[in-house]
Amino acid sequence: MTDSNGVWMTPQTKERLLAELAELSAPQGDSGNVDIDEQQARQARIHQIHDLLAVAVVGEDPPDDGVAEPGMVLTVRYSDGETETFLLGVRDDDQGGLEVYSPQSPLGMAITGARPGEQRTYQVPSGASVTVTLLDAVPYGLHQTQHPA
């Protein structure tokens, strides 16, 4: 799922964004004390949330075909042998203890489209290259039923 098709998010993420939007859109008590920078930041966040929600694909699991894509819980092994399990999707405060990586992150861009056993290499902000192997890709909903919080 790419940006042109939508941005995958859990129902909890959508609810959190709607609550944040309501809070940001509420009239400010003493608007005389709010500086211009704060107002601009508030408006920018409101627009960002609107843009995300306009293209949101909420809770629709991708097919259970083992391909890494947004909405999948991925298990990867790094070249040092360490493994990590995370959700590929929109970041949220709480996804049942799962780390969340954006599809636009270096790891997200590298791993998207991989099948189990495939290796991908990406560059981290320090400039170092990291190699990762996809071990497993399971739709978020299926992962939740197998690993209840």
C-alpha cells in the first residue's frame, strides 16, 4: 500500500488522531497570550492530521501472503543476529507493546515488498549501512488474535 492508495493505520490510531484534532480545534481560553509561532504550529498539525485522515485506510488488513507492507507485523533479523518484531504503519502512542515503523522510514522503505528470507540493506542517519532479513510478515489483525495484549 503506497501513499497514492492510502496510509494504513489501526482504529486506535484513528481515534487518537480524532481526539487530538478535536483538542487542537477547540477555542483557546485566552487567545491573547498565544504567540504567532504557536498558532502556526497548531494550524500545521491540524492540516497534517486532516491530510492523514483523508487518505487513511483504517484497520483493513492486507492479504496474509507473507509480503512486507503497511498493516503487517514484521519480524526481522539484523546482521548482528538480533531480531525485532514491529508494525509497519502510522506511529501511535500504544500498539500493544509493538514498536511501529513508518513505511517512509529508512527501514520501512527498505523492507516493503520483501518476502520471508529476503535480505535488504538500508542506510541509517549516521550513514552506516544496515542489513536486515525478513523472517515473517503477518497482518496486524491476525497478529492481534494470536498475541492478545
